[in-house]
Amino acid sequence: MLTGLLGAAAFALPGCALSAIDTLPPPVRSALNKAGVPASALSALVVAADGPAHERLRHRAEASVNPASVMKLVTTYAALDLLGPDHTWSTEFRTDGEIAGGVLRGNLYVRGGGDPKLVLERLQDAFMQLQDQGARVILGDMVLDHSAFDLPPHNPGDFDGEALRPYNAGPDALLVNFKSVVLRFSPDPVAGVARVYSEPPMEGLTIDATVPLVRAACGDWRSALQARFDDANRIRFDGRFPQSCGERQWPVAYQDPASYAARAMEGMWRATGGSLTGRVREGLTPPGSRLLLEAQSLPLSDIITDVNQWSNNVMAQQVFLTLGRLNLAPGMTEGRLSDRLAPVRTARYDSAREVVTHWWRRTLGTRHAPPVMDNGAGLSRVERITPDALGALLRHAATHPRGDQFVQSLSLAGVSGTAARYARAPGSQARGNAWLKTGTLRDVIGVAGYVHAANGTRYAVVALVNHEQAPAARPAIDALIDWVAAMPD
């Protein structure tokens, strides 16, 4: 059910700001100079979030730039508006057989609905509920249905060559535990080894149970392990683990993501006490199958908090693709405020882009061109948006009936999430007073969100740097946030 404000009036910043300032504050300019980043690489806007659009800073705000993960603001706000904070995703467990005497005679079908956070605890709970219904032994196959999303082939190493980094995991209608394996290393000095534990239990995957200890500084302990991920059936360690590190965890994306769901689901099913006579395979759920269990996800309000505070890329893409399951209703005229959206079964990236573009034009008007979307997560070299457009979105969200939930999904500067690295200087007035979404790529850094200033005004703040030395410009963005927070009347 769509609970967004589908009839919201279009909103845009005025053509002429009341007090636009095109001069960067001295602390910002000084930090850019020190970083070796020209002022022309920064695009920024500071405008009152509530009431008249009183601008305090405008610097290249009309430039269309790569926002990195700041683009998640568009995805999460569109989802909050269109789907509502209580929206949930369903993972269905169905069968074409019958349960009797603790045995399911037939196949168990697991149909994914795009749940962005189907983690181990929730999967274990679903399996235990199925076994409580009597389905402890499956005399058939476990069939995994991924058909709710229609996605192109995904190589996790294509973006930056870091195929084992969990942030590069690809979306999936049946996304299990972010396609990641968590390795835990626990030193046992008496035995001279670190014991290796892992989760989830992965069918057919062997992981070395120990790795020798070495007396050395902790340092780059992951490299010291000399881990080998070249075999989909084994994870090996040819190196040593520094005893001084104590207990450590290492989340890694599984080296064969296409088989992750099958291995993890079978491993978890057996670990919870179930047995399976057939195999785990991919397939479609047949018409007429009987519903055994419908596992509901966390609500959207919780999901967007994970997305925005911790910049979870694959969760953002799951949300974005969910919007792609909405399509323009037949006979609808582009641009009408009474437009409604109708559900469709299969999501694609192009349908998600179409829905977000339509939502943008209806909600924010035509003064600011819709952003150039790729996957909705900002993990892209092609996504583009202007600070002007982001400022319009932030101002619109500030007056939304559920605007507080959007604001609270952001990181708090100096306190929580990815914005904890900002506002850490002694006496910073931004600490605890700035709700921000951060973004970082190899040549991009930025923030956007809300800052409560000393003068009592809440400002929408956008600052994006596109430059080969962009990461060095973080102090300049930090200085801008502090400047806004300390702003007098």
C-alpha cells in the first residue's frame, strides 16, 4: 500500500535568494589550500531548511557533480514518501507438498521479495518456525526464487577491483546476509594458534580452523594472514596472526557470490536441526503452491537508518530496486499531481530510475532537473546531482509529515555513523548539532543534511568535492559544517 504524499505540491528554491553569498568562509578556503584542492572543485549550498529560502552560502551550487553516497538521500526520501515508514518486505516459504509426521513430502520454495536485511538471525528464526510446523525433514529440494528482481550480471570487482569488500556486494531479490562471511580470530597462546570461527555455516565451504600466532605488532593483521580466497570451496591462511591483536573479526564478501544463498541456506537449515534429502537449487515458485510462512522484514524506517547512517550500498540498491517494482498506472498522464503508482512483479534498474524521475518531477517540480541515477546507492561513476537540487530535496523533507524520521536516519556529527569523524575538534559547535549523510569515493567526498546553528536556524547544507585529491578536502568540509553551526544572527 502506498502511503506517500502522492499529491504533494511541487517545491523549488526561489530563483533569487534573499542573501546569497558567493565567497567561501576563510577557514574553508584555507583548508582547501592546504589540501591542494582548488575552490572550483567544491560545490556548496547553505540555505534555511524551514520557512523562506534564505541562503547563507552559494558556491557553484548549480554544478552537476558526482555525490558518491550522498545520493542515498534521494533513494531513501523517495522510498519514505512513496512507500511509507511502515513498509516491509516479505520472504515467502511455500510448498507443493504436504507435511506429516515431521516430514515435508515435496519441495520447499523460498521466494525472495527484496528484503534488504535478511540476516542470519532472522533466517534462523524462519527456519525454526518452519520446523515447529512439522517441516523438519524435506523429502525434496529447497528451491530459491530470485525472480522478483531482473538484474544484469554483477561482478563485485568491476567497480574498484575490491571483489572481497562487502560494500561491493550486488543486490538480489533473495539477499542473504549481504553475501558475506564473517571470520573471527581468537588467539590461544598456549596452543600457539589463533582459532578461526566463521558464520554463517556454508555448505561445502571448508575454512582453516587455526592459523599460527606470531609475536609482532598488530599493524596490518589482515595482510599478515595471507588469506587465500581463490577456491570457492575453501578459505586458507598461509600466514600468521599477530598475538597482540587480541580477538578480531573480518567480514569478507564470499568469493563465489552466485552460490552464496544456496550454500548459506543449506548450511543454516542443517545447523538449525533440519535435514534435506534433495539439493538446494534456483528456480521459480510454481502457481498453486501453498504458503507455509511469510517472514516480514524490518520496517522501512529502520532500513533507511542503516542505509544513511552506515552508508550500506547493497541495502540502498535493494530499496532503489523496490521502487522499480512500482510502475506508472495505465492511462496516467505525466506530471499530474493525482498520478498514482501501481505494483508490478519484477524490478529492474531502468524501472527504478523511471519511478524516481517521475516522483522527482511531481514532488520537487521542474526547476531542478532530476538526478542522474545509476543504482541509487552512489557507488557509481555516472550518478550526478546539483547542490541546488539536494537543497530543494532537504527543504521539502523538512516540511514532510514524516520528515523527522528522515532526519533521524542521518548520522550525527561527532557522535554516530559515518559522520562521527566530523566535528571532533575541541569546542566544535557542530558536534551533536548536525545530521548528515556522508559520501566518499576515490575522487569524491561530500556531505548533505541539516545543521542547527547558534542563531537558532536550521540550515540545509550541501558540500561536494569532485577532484583527484578529494579525500584530502575533508577538513574543508568539516570547517564548513563548523562555520554553519557557529553562525550568529
